[in-house]
Amino acid sequence: MTDKALTIDGLETVYDALATAIDQAGQDKAQLFLVKLALLNANALADEHLFQQQITAALQDL
Amino acid sequence: MHTPTTEARPSIYYNYEVFKPWLASANPKQERKKVVVVGSGPAGMVTALELARHGVPSVVLSAELQFSQGSRAICFTRRSMEILQQVGVADRMTEGGLPWRFGNSFYRGQRVFRMEAPHDADDRFFPIINVQQQFMEEYLHDACKANPLIDFRWGNKVNAVVQKDGYAQLEVDTPEGPYTLESDWVVAADGGRSGIRSAMNLQMEGASYEGFFVIADIKIDLPLPTERLAFFDPEWNPGNTILMHREPNGIWRVDYQLPEGETPEEALRPESLKARIDAQLAMIGHAGLKWEMDWSSVYSARTLTLPDFVHGSVIFTGDAAHLLPIFGVRGANTAFQDAQSLGWHLALVVKGLAGQRLLANHSAERVGAAREIITEAGKSTRFMAPPSKGFRLLRDAVLSLSLTQDFVRPLYHWRTSRPHEYSHSMLNSMGDDNGLFKAGPAHGAPPQNVCLGANDFLLDHLGGGFDLLYFTDASAVPEALQQVIQTARAKGMPLNVIAVGAAQAVTGADQTLPDADGHLRQRYGVPANGGAYLLRPDQHICARWLTLDATRLQAALTTALPQ
């Protein structure tokens, strides 16, 4: 993982923005929206190994 | 009794000739054959033609009395054309074919990806040429017929193959009943539903995908260029994919994926075909244009291969050896490479110039190729016809993103069939200078064609045996090299020497290519006189030297023909 992390303020902003966007996408399209977002994030991350670590982390405790 | 139909198959654009069956009663008693090729598709006929080039006779058995039904394989790659050139049918393919190099993918009415296949000025052939399979089979059959070493037998169906000690016994059924044929080798080129493979109970490895595609050929006058068209998730067929290709003779291929749960029988009902083709034509802005159905079939994607192509006296090749998805045009194009490889490997074993290790090498190389293709084709297939909810979700996310985001667009690339590089082949020379070259085809790679002049290319001069390209402007190949070459030839090794770079004929070379502008040297990364390449009979590189000497040439020739 990188040393960079969100500030608490930043995390709260992401939290609200993501929740609002999921609602905006609607029930039918929420999944599609999230996958698009994940791909955009992965591209910005430019690190397939780090992305794999995030997949592993997100798969925990579902 | 085997009674293939004597009625010519229907076709709008192709006149099927019904050939006479070969009957045992009209021929002398059959002695044991060197090679029997079961199947007369692209793999079978190219194998027979390559064997004949090396002086090995074969019998080709076709269960039918005519060429195959429908256009089937329509896109042939540059490497396929280079192989077909070697067996003498490339000119006829070029004459009737439609060459192309662009592919387009559409989503929501927008072109989201355009593939431009490179076309090097040094290439004789286009990246792809479209020709219907019946024509290709006709050209190959004419070449077989003209060859006295090929005994082509229509209406001969193999019922059983029994492995004996060092040979196989075939029961061949004909319109007058069965006869027995013995052969040292049997090439099973009997297609994707290989009866020989089933009877031998051989298991293939890999995956089968669930989605079905309809393949339909229609006669229609569409004002569109010869380019590949792919449409994703259109309104008339939500979630599914449609492909279109122009064929010669006013025919278009339309492939479309079936909605989940629909059976092939339902999909091939005329009213179903009509409604869907009409919908597709309407979507591309040609609603109501008159069209006529020529042929239709149903296809499902599979990525399967036998883990070994050689089983006793039986060698599998083409679709009989592996099943590959149509995305990326891999069926016939892979079969040509299999057959070209098998032809020379088997010929040199039959002639006693190499041991059976050479056949093991053929199998290892072509199984490796099949596995590489399966990996690549699997990616294309998972994008074209997603096999699970997760893959569908990712595909749909990419479609949606591709309208605005460049970075996902390369995922539309369908990875066209390309020749496998035998980088780790046991035939590659260990002590050569492969790693020291800065350019040119490396160990195991197919050759780079080079334009030598008007309508004159390097590959026109190669083939039929091993080729030694020796780069020199001197008047003779050095005596020590000539001695190694003479010794190899005396043992029967087919070896041609082509001198490159001299204005006059070079003593000790079979041909001299002047290469006055040094372009061939440059493409092959040869910096000075005395450099050389050794090409196998399939033109793949097995050794290259910055400075060739007799000891290392001898070593490479020994490695290339294992005993």
C-alpha cells in the first residue's frame, strides 16, 4: 500500500458522494456504476498488484 | 455401405461439383501406405501438399463427394497466405479474395474502437483476406489433383482405425462397401467432430462456453467497405454481440449471439433468422434492402486441445486436435500452421532423416501454440460472450466507459490469429548468436517477409527444405561451410543456400539475392558479411549467426534434425 491516505474530511466527502451517486444510479444500475467506478479507480491507481490487494480486502467479511 | 449424397449442395454463389467416389474394385490391390490423411479440409490437404513437397506420397480420404457446405472459414491471415503460397494456391486466393485491415466496434450507435492492422511495405499479403472456404478447398484440391504423389479418394469414409505394431489398419467404407487400408502413419484431419478422436476416447483439455452464435450468409448489396464490424448490446438483441464481414460474390456474413436459453433449432427457423437479420439491417440504416439467405449454422465457443497430437501411428491435426473460438479467426488459420508444421516433420521422419523425437517436437510446438491461442481466445470470448454474471458486469462497464474513456477501448481488440513463435523449440541452436542480434526474427519466430523488387519478395524464394540465408558480397561461400552443406545434403537433408548481398552469382549458393540497397540485411539485423540465418522447412528461424563458421553450422544442422 502507498503512504498516501485520505484525510478524515476527505473520507467523509467520498462517503457522501459515493452514497449519493449510488442512489442516483438507481437500484438497476448501481452495480454497473460501481464496476465503472472501480475500473476508473484502477486506471488512476495504475498498479494491478495494489488493485488485487484491494479486491482481497474488499472480499473479506462480506 | 457408405452412401454420401450425390446431390450438389445448394448455394447462391458456388457451383458444387459432385465427384466420383474412389472404389477399391476399380483399383489394384492396396499395398501398405506411408501416410493416409483422413479428412480433406484445409488441414488435411495442406498436410498432403507439404508431404508431397518433400517427396512423401499420401492418400487423402474424403467421406463426402463435394466440398464443404457453406462459406465456413472466410478470413485468412497473412501467415495463412504465406503458407498457401508455399503450396501453390496463394495467387488464386488473391484473385478472388477481398483483402482488408480495418475493424470497427460499435456501441450505442457510436464507433468506440477502430483497429488498424499494420501493413508493412515488406509484406506481400494483406493482414487478412476474405475468401469462402469452398473456393479455398477447390484451389487446394486442384493442387492435390495435379500432384502425382497425392492419391485423393472421394466418398471414402473411415469407420475404424486399429493400431498395430508400427502401423495402423483402417476400415474404409465406400459406396460399394468397405475395404481395408494399412498405413505407417494416419493423419487425423477429420475435423472438430473427429470420429477417430472419439473412437480412441481421447480427452481434450480446456473450456466450453455456453453462448450460441448464429452464422448466416446472405446475398445483399450493402454499400460498405471490406472491414470487420462488431456491434455490442444493440437494442434489437440486448446484451449480445453481432459481427459482420463482407465476403466475395456479393455475400455478407452476419453472426449474432442468441438470447440466453434459446435453442439452436429455434434460432435457425427461417422466420427467426429473417426477423433478426432485418433488425440488424435496420440498425445499420439499411432497413428494407432486399436480401436472400445462402447458408446458416449455429456455433458455440470452445477452447479445447488435446494435450498430445501424436498417438502411436495416429497424428491429430487442425480442428481434430483442438477446438478454438471463431473470434480472432483461429480455426482454419491455426489448421494451416498445424499442417505446414506436420508436413515437414512427418516427411523427414518417413524418409528416415530424423527420429520420432522430431514428431514429439511437432506435437510439443503445436500443443504450445494451441495453448497460447486458447489463452488469447479465452480473453476475446469472455468479452464477446461473457460466461458469468461477473464477466457480463465488467463487459457492460467497459462498453459504457468506452463512450468517453480511451483507456478501456483496447479491450475491444479481438486479437487476430498470429503465428506462434517456437522460442523454446528443441530444434533451436544453442551455440549460435541469437541473443546478440538487435533486429530480425529471433529463434522460433516466423520469417519477416522483405520486398526485393517489383512483385518479388523474400518468401517467394524460400521453402521446400531448410534454407540457409548467407550474407556475403564475396564470390563464393567459404569452402569449409560448403563442405558442411555438402555432407548434410549427402545424408539426404534438404538444404538450400541463398546468398544475400552479392551483385554476381555466388559459388556454393543455389540462388543469389543482390540486396543492392541492403534492405534485407537491415531487416534481418545483419551488420556485416558472414552473417547467416537458418530457416526450417516451415520458414521459422532455428539459428542465426553474426559470423557463421563450419563448426557452428554443423551443430545447428544436427540440432535441427534430431535422431
